[in-house]
Amino acid sequence: MYTWIWRHLPGPLALRVFEALLLAAVVSAVLLFVVFPWLEPRMPINDVTVNGG
Amino acid sequence: MSRRARVEDADDGVSAYPDRERGNRRGDLVRAGMRGIGQTLITLGLVLLLFVVYEVWVTNIFADRKQNQVYRQFQRSITTGEDPLKGVDRLKLPAGRQVVLPAGEGFANLYIPALGKDYAFTIVQGVNDADLEKGPGHYPGTAIPGQVGNFAVAGHRVGKGEPFLNLDQLGPGDAVVVQTARNWYVYDVLGDRKTGNLDRPGPQGVVGRQIVAPGDIAVIDPVPGRPGTKPTQVLMTMTTCHPKYSADRRMVVHALLARAVAASGKQTPRELGGTL
């Protein structure tokens, strides 16, 4: 997968490195600000209240 | 590099080794498959690591911003004299008096000097996810600060501002200071101060600290652990998850009101280094 992506990045080496870092940053941002906030309340790790349920 | 070059040759239909082509193709497929599995596992590992970073760090950034908002809103309501506790903010308000507060709004500040000089949080009304992201949340229906009964507050242990991260470090006699618009209420953690034993029961049989099942709602009753009993004491209870990074159990700390003083300008009580 990573090899495939690397081969399909356009431009000279320096530009490719930059593009690869940018891709990683975009994926991280989507995970941190969209996926994890959605996922987190569904995980049984952060319940701090006592309740009858 | 040479291996990939050969794959590309094969894709072009021009093989450098025509007689070994079939075997190589099968080998390449196996190699590509193994590499794919390996990369997927590494990727999953990185995503999990990122989730940990999110939980213990990124959620704090969001929560701090929200905590700041409720703090400022509460301070504003004090200056305008329209804070949520207006009219009921007095010592030993009878237990029968149920006070309804606006959901999600700050109505008191919490200071625990034993957890650091700068330990300060604004307590909001409500204990759902959105409330607790703003700060420690007051269980609706439980007593308000200074009221006879049990002022119960829940807070996150790890991430989301983590107000109760070090709740396990509190010992008997440690001050838990609650500031409302008009008063300072100083609660002391229950238990035996001489030996540091948190299990020793105080008034009405209430101990300093308990580890309970998540369903043990009796710990926030007016008399903790004794449903239906008439409260005679002014108590405070804090709940959080236990152990850290888990929601398996709940850690519960009970404190008893030691004293209350009327607010006076910018002065703070002795417990916080002031003169009141």
C-alpha cells in the first residue's frame, strides 16, 4: 500500500517527501478530529458516573 | 529495488527471465500479500497509538477551552448578581429543598489544595458527556454546596480536562474547597486523620473513600450507602472511573463540611492561603 502510494506521488523526490508528510498529516487530522470524537463515546473507557443502569 | 523492478517488467509483459516467469509471479503474489498484511498491522498499531495521544492529550485541549468558557460565564454571573444559586446559597439549606439549576452551566468553583496550588475547576450542572467535557459535573437532584445531604460531583480521570486524575491521592482531612457566588464551603475528606485510614467511618457511617461497582448509585444518596435514611450532615461526594484508563469500577471520595465563610471581595479562605 505504502509502496503503491509512493510510486503514484508525482514530482521530484523532495516534493514527494513533502506530499507524503502532508498525506500523513491529513489522515491524522481526520482521525483526531472526526473519527476519534465519534468513536470515543461508544467505547467503555470514560464512564465516571454511578448510575442504576 | 531489484525485486520491484522485476515485478514491473512482468507487468509490461516483458520478462527478463521468460522460463521462470510463472514461479516468480506466484512468489511475487505471496510476497505482496505478506507485505500487505504486515503494513496493515503496522498501520493499525499507529492508529491505536494515535488514539492514545487523542485520549490523554487532545481531549484535554478541547476540554480546557470549554472549562474556560464556563468559568468566564460563571464569573460574569457573579458580577451581575444573577448566578444560578441566587436565593438558595446559604449554609445548611434543609435537605428537603430541591434546587433545580440550569443544565450545563457553571455554578461553583472547586479547589483542592492537596492536588496542587493551581488546582481549580468550575463545576457545571449535569453529568452527561457534554457536561463532563466542560468540567466536574453536579449530579442533578443531589444537594447543592452547603446544603444538608450530599453534594455529589462526577469528573473525568484521564483526558477531558482530567479534574479527578489524582483523586486517589486525597487522604483524610484534606480540604476540598467549594466557592459559590456568596460563600466558601470547606469540606474535609473523611477517614482517620491520625492513621490516614480512609475506611474509618465518620458521621452516619460514611467512610473517606470507596471503590464500588458502576451501578452502585447509593454512594450519592443523601446519606451515602444508606438509601432512605434522613441526612443530618453536610456532605460532598466525588466520583470518577477506576482504575485509571478503565471504567471497570468507580472511585468515590466522601468529605464532610468543616466550615463555611461568607465571601468577601477577593479574599480566599485559609486553606487556599488566604485569611478568611
